[in-house]
Amino acid sequence: MKQIITFLITLVSLNSVAQEVITDINNGIDFPVVTTETVTPVFYDKNEDSLVSIAVNLFTDDIKRVTGKRPQQLTKINKEKNIIIIGTVEKCSFLRELEKNKKIDFSSLKGKWDGYMIQVINNPFKGVDKALIIAGSNKRGAAYGALELTKQMGVSPWYWWADVPVKKKEQVFIKSNVNINDAPKVKYRGIFINDEAPALSGWVEENFGKFNHEFYTKVFELLLRNKANYLWPAMWGRAFNDDDKLNPILADKWGIVMGTSHHEPMLRAQEEWKRYGSGAWDYTKNEVVLKNFWKKGIENMGSHESLVTIGMRGDGDEPMTEGTATALLERIVKDQRNIIEEVTGRPAEVTPQVWALYKEVQDYYDKGMRVPDDVTLLLCDDNWGNIRKLPARDEKERKGGYGIYYHFDYVGGPRNYKWINTNNIARVWEQMHLAWEYNVKQIWIVNVGDIKPMEFPISFFLDYAWNPDKWTPDNLRGYYTQWAKGQFGDTYAKEIGVVLREYGQLASRRKPELVDENTYSIENYDEAFRVVNEYKKLLEKAEKIEKQLPKDYKDAYYQLVLHPIQANENLHKMYVTVALNKKYTSQNNVKANVYADLVKELFIKDSLISKQYNKELSGGKWNHFMDQTHIGYTSWFDPKNNIMPSVSYVSDDAKIKPNNEIIEVIKSSKEEAIMDTNTVFYEKDGYVSINAENYSKANNTNGIEWKIIPDIGRTASGVSPFPVTAAAQDPNSGGPSLEYTFYSYEDGPVNIQTYFSPTLNFHNTDSGLLYAVSVDDSQPVILSINREKGERAWAGWVANNIIIKETTLKELKSGKHTVKIWMVDPGVVLQKIILDFGGMKKSYLGPPETR
């Protein structure tokens, strides 16, 4: 019943996500963009900002992509039967005239940031029957409105970056009742191109020569089509403003707000310091040189729309010297703001600024360092998708507000992860929902590595930043279907959505760079074999869809869906085969030799999969994007080349041992007797295993409701209390709890293990995030999921993508029992519960459910 209700809610929510206004049927009422006889011209004011002209070009180009016919672009109204107008409410003379004559009301749009309105109006001008109005509150709003329509016509934001075919139509009409009035909820929404070697760098050098304006124009267009407006450019060995003087000029023309990363202050790239700096990157020793260096950055900014990073870290994304005083950093910020005032001739607060509390910089803030109120505080995750800090519930609002710097890709400990997409958008949703609810609304920027192959999570991150109220735990699964529909059409959208969702959950269990032959157990619970089988079944499902797709969709499908499954399936199979080789080598069994040969085959197959992506996909268009090494890590940084895991051979006359891989599962009558419901669990082999979503009862009290977050767990969904801003609860006074019914068969102690998503102590309290556990009528025991401090504990949480906490109940009688998980703090996501009576064995994912 619970699943049926969730499914119905999902359907209702999905249908209300956006107003779909495109049709190819001529009913004589809807607005004609292109018909078999006519093409409606597009009008714009030639005195508008250059981005409006760019938007008109994109709009008319897209219509030609869809229909084969390009509308005329005109700047003077004539007696056309129908017209399309694209412009801003402030600068477009046509729109101002319409409003003056009370043909349309733009009052709800004025003053909005990046907003747009789409309407059809009758008799706009003398001699004109109808006008399709695409009006922006600013230049970007006009572009977003135009591109929203062409996206609905069938031009994916990823038409170039992932070769998604344009959906062809002979005719295009806009429904006459169209009434779209939209604007973003988060002000600055963007990406950081980072860790770009060897993949992106090799591709750029091969196709563009360097990171020049031709390359960045492709990036700017991608951002606009995804309704983004903010960019931190590629930085390792690159200097956006210096590599090509047209880069910043075109960014401004395309309406992209430029910034620099957390350790590149005052709009100057680290590479520029290498080229033009002198002396030490140390303010105590080289203040004058650094001031002049930074001043040049603000001079280069000119009138271009920018977000200026302030503060200072060590050179090359390193911490500053040990024991850096906050007073020094405060002085640096003050001096930087003086430079901004000196160069711009305006108060510093007029120029938007951001201070990134990245890594050790957050420690300075926690110890009392402050910056002026107009500066946006950019809070950060831990580089692994777990937010480190959020404002307190009662914290005073800042004029500059708060932002989040998030990661889909990272170079650093406990290990690099930048080969393929391993981001589960359920977790992205849950963490960014926390940020939104705690008033982090000024900046959302995400490190996307090389851009490809992060297409799907990029889309979700930017869509969610546009409207965080749109997606909820009840309709989140609908996003996969909607996105698949946008790339591949209606026919297979649901099936492809399921494949994307299942892959995201499997791939996020552990980064492939961290997987080895010891990750999953080949001895206990068939774990390693189950994992490989899950990938195998998913690959079969994906390949079945691929065979049915039209030929022109196959390259896009390989990039966006099939390749990461194929690559991860092969990788996991290889490591399990290595484990079997070691097992049989230890037994002096000749089967070891079979597995050694298979490891070699699978290692070669990995390179062939990469070759298919690099050399065969879209005629070699994406060569180098799969150059990233991912096999053979021995420390946090990658080896220069993939290194095949070591294998061993035994002599041909070795003694053959019995096959220990055949496991028989025999159910006792006692187990069968209680398996009459999905929410009753039983002891099996000395343990009880429960997925958190399968509770017997959810006690929702004090305005707090337990919600299932679908697919967020390593093996299932997770459960968390909402709202995430709720006050802490006292379990000894009742309060929200989850109940799980189970049977045990022995008297004795029980160790209760609770598995949580690796959420960090984002309020930086001494106790960490708390929850409580009890059995039957026992008093709840309050525990912290993340009180531990230090690199080692954190590294284990993120590497394993789980936090496991334990408490022991000294005596439990056999029979029927109820274990309760009590809410104390919000923001905690429960995935799994294990009651260990002494029989649980070692495994990565924990034993399967016993129900």
C-alpha cells in the first residue's frame, strides 16, 4: 500500500512539474511558429543587450533544427499576421509599447532576477492578429524563455555536448493558453570546470588548440540552455582572462557571470601568478606585489558581470601556513575591498563578492573571523557531497546571503574520483534540500570536473537550483523519467529512467577508484556475486533498450546511459575475479589459473570500452574523455597508467579442491511461519537485517513527518524526518519514531547496528547529529552518528558511503520484539538496521533483509 500511494503521488506531482505548451497539431486556435505554409518571423529591438540578439539566433537556429525552416529576424514591426517578440521588459521598445497600450501586464516580472514570461496575445499591433511574447526581466531571462520553448520543441540542452538528436517536427504550434511566468529561486547557479587533465585538456587541445573563446562559447551555450548563469573556468595551467582576451568579452556578451575558484582571489587565476607574479605567495612578506597583482584583476573586470572571490589560501589550492591568524586574513579582505573601491570608484558593497569557507578556511570562520555583511559566505561540502556547515536556524540573515560549493568530481583523499559519473541524485537532492531549507539561496556551484561525463547530475543540480520546491521525495523518481524523455523521447523514457536511477544507486556505493578485490565479500552472503549480478542485469536491461532505439540515438545513449554501466560492470567483475584467483591460489587449486586468465581479459576489455568511447563514439568527437586512469590506485592520487591487479598461477598438477561457491539456502518451517507480511522480520543465522524503508509503523508527531527518500541508500531507500529545520526532539518524552517488528529465537545480548548516510555535523555542535534507539519498552539510548573527529573517521565514512553506529542490549528474550529508532536531530538519514545476535559476518553492504 505504501508503495502504491507513493507511486500515485509521483504521477500527480510529475504531471504538474511544468506547463507543456508545444504541439504539432493545427487546431486553428494555437499560435503557429512553423506550419507547412508559413514561418512566423521573430522581432527584437536592435538596441537591446547583445545576449538578446544571441538568444534570437539560438531560437531561430533551433527552429530550423526542428523543422528545417528558419524564421526571419526583424527589428521593425510590419503587418505580419503573426509575430514572435523576444526581449526584455526594460529595453525592448515593442514590449514597452504593448504594456503602455495595456495589451499585456509585466508588473509580476519586473524586479525579478533572470525571470521570464511567455504568453500569446491577440491584436498586439494594428494589422497583426497574434503575438507570441517571450519577455525577460533581464537579458538572461529573455534567453531562458526562448530556450525553454525550443527545449520543449525537441532541442535538448545536451544536443551538442552529448549528441542528443533533435526531435524533428513538420509543424510547431504554441498552445494559445500558454501562461508561463518563471524565475529562479537561487540567484547564482553554475559549474566549476576542474581537474580537467588528462580528459578535457586532451580533448580541448585536439579540437580547439587551447581553452579559448571557441571552446568557452560551447560552455556558455550549455550553461544558458540549462538555465545557469555562473562559471568558474578551467584553472589547472589555465588562465581564463589571459589565455584568450576574447574569453571574458564573450562571457559578458553571453550573460555569464564569471568568478574564480575558492583559492584564486580577485578574479586572477593561479596560473596568472605563475606567469606574472614575483616573490612568495605570502601576504606577510610580499604585500605590495600581491596588491598590485590583485588590482590588475579588478581592472580587467571592467564592467563585466562578476562575482569576486576574496580572502586567501596557500598557493596551488593548499592551506595557508600553520597557525595563520584570523586577524591577518581580515586585513587581507579589508585591503582587497579597498582595491575594489579604488578601481571601480564605487563602494565595495556594490561589487558582488564571495568568501569561500573551503577546508581550513571554515576553521577561521568558526574561530571568529568575519567579513562584511554584503559578502556572500560560500559554504562547502567535504568534496564528497556532504555539506560541512549550514547557518543556524536562528542566525541573522546576511545581506550577501549564503552559497554552497558542491562536488561531483574530486582530486584528493581518501582517493581521486573523476573517471565516470558516480553521483546519486537522491543524495544530491537530500543535501541541497538541507541547504535550501537553511536559507542557502545566493549561490549554488558544483565542481563537475571535465563536464563530461557528468551530464545527468549537472542537469539535476541546475534544474533543482532553479526551483528547489519542485522536486520532493514523493516525485523525485519522476525526474529520471522526465530527463530521459528530454533526451530520448516518450517511447523508452520510463525504462531509461529506471536504468539511470538503478545505476546511480549502484555506482554511488563506492567510487570505482576505491573498489578492489577485497571490497565485497566472496565468502559471506554471496555479496560479491550479488553485486556483479546486479550490474549484469542492469547492463542487460540497458543493452535491450539500446537495441530498440533508432540509430541516430545510439551515440547519445552510449554516452549518457550505457557506457558507465558497461564500464562499471566490467570493473566489478574484474575485481571479483581477482578475489577468486587469490582464493583458489591459497587452496593450490588449478581453478586459480582460469580466473587469472579471465582477469587479464577483463582488464583488456576495460581499455576497449574506453577506446569505444574515445575513438568510435560520434566519429571520435569525444576522444580523450575516457583517458582518466582508474585501476591500480595505491594512494589518493591516480597512477600514470591503469595497472592490472596482480594475479597468481599454480602448477597444473595442483590438487583440485571442492567447489565452495555453491551455496544452498534452506528455509526452516519457523522462518516460513512468520513471513506473512513485508514488515515483520526474523532472526536468521544469528542476525536480523532490516531496510529502513520497511518500517511497521511511523509515528509522526510534533509537526514532524517521516519520509522515505527513494534510492538514497546503498541497497534501498532511506528514511528521514521532515522538515529538516525542525527543532531537536526528546525521545524520553515521546516524539517521532520508527517501529520495526522482528522475531528472535535465542536469549542473550544483541548488538544493534544502525546504518546512516554519511551526513556531517553541519551545525558543528559538540554532540554531532543525534538519534536514539530502544527495544520494546526499554529507555531510548541517545547516540551520535558523527561526533568523532579526525581525518581517519571521516575518510571511512565517505569511502564506504555510510556511517555505522552500534549499541548493545545486554539481554533480550526470544520472541516477538519492536526496535524503535527515535528522532533527536533533523537531517539524519537512516538506511538499514542490523540486530546481531552473534552470527553476523563481515561484508561491505551488510547482510540482506531477513523478512
